[in-house]
Amino acid sequence: MKAVPVTVDALAADLAERARAAAGAHPARVAVDGAPTAGTSDLAEALSSVLRDAGIPVLHAPAEGFYRAASLRLERGRTNPDAYYEDWLDLRAVTREVLGPAGPGGTGRVLPSLWDAATDRATRAAYVTLPPHGVLVVSGVFLLGAGLEFDVAVHLMQSDAALTRRLPEDLAWTLPAYGRYRDEVMPEYQADLVVRADDPGHPALVTAL
């Protein structure tokens, strides 16, 4: 594997160009895929900032806003890694409320979030309409290989050691889920860009796997 050091700003600029090229017939749907410890949300926000500065309408919709209700999400227990991998994200809701409307033939009317996992209540967020030249950014874990339709995807890769070191102690139980994702989906082969993010502040663009 070959990787070239790059800044977060340069990554955001690269993604912005790819998103602008993909938009037109409908808003570009961009996935920023990776563990929170990889700087996933930070890259999504940096990308959104670059697009706004360029006058491009953009909406960042974190995947956590589409987690299932606790009664479904935690049915197999609060610390079950298989449930975290398979059950937490409501894939149908993401397609119905986010990716479908932003995709070919869609209305462009996108819901930024549906459910607040912390309070276990509906967010009551208002719909946002993105024009065809706009960009939708979805950030979160396990976004690739699950049937979700994206036009541009970046995967932030972390070694097991980096992930273990950076995960908060109360989330260590999720480690097997990341291992399953790596082994079963091989997200580095699903993404348009792969970034090594063992140190999120000093990422490296993977040029050869």
C-alpha cells in the first residue's frame, strides 16, 4: 500500500471538485465513510465549507441522525457489536429520506435527520430542498457495501492499533464491528478515494492498495 501525506483542506478541495463534477442532473451524493476516530465528521464539515465558499448549496446529514429507535437498536443488548454493525443505521430511512430524493428523478427534498439517538426522540427536522447543482454529504460508519447509492465516496481507513488507541474506553465493545466491516465489505475497494487516517490531523491519500 502506498500513501502520500495530504492536508485535510486539500482532501476537502479534492472531494469538492469530484462532487461538483458529479452534480447536475441531480445533487451529488457524497459519502464520507469511517469511524468517528478517523475525523469523519471533520472532513465532512471541511468539504461542506469549501462548497459553501464556492456558492454551492450543500447539506451535511450525519448518518447518526438516522439511527433506529432504542427499542430496535438495542434489542440484542447495549454492547452487542453485531447489532451495532447490522441494526443501528436505518438503511431504508436513509434511502427514503435522503439518498432517494437527492438521486436521479428525485425531488431534491431531503431530510437532514430523523431520530436523535441520545434522547430517543424524533428530531422534527425540517426538509431542505437541494437544487440539481447542490451537494449532499453523508458522514458516518459502515456506509459502503450496504446498498446505499452514492455518487462519490471516500473511506477513512484506520489500523486496528490506531482505532483501539483512539476509541473511548466505553466504546471498545464496537471494535469487532469494525473488523467485520473491513473483512466482509473491504470498503477500500468500494470508495473513490481512500485515506489513511491513523492520525486524523495528518492524513495520507492512498495511491495504491
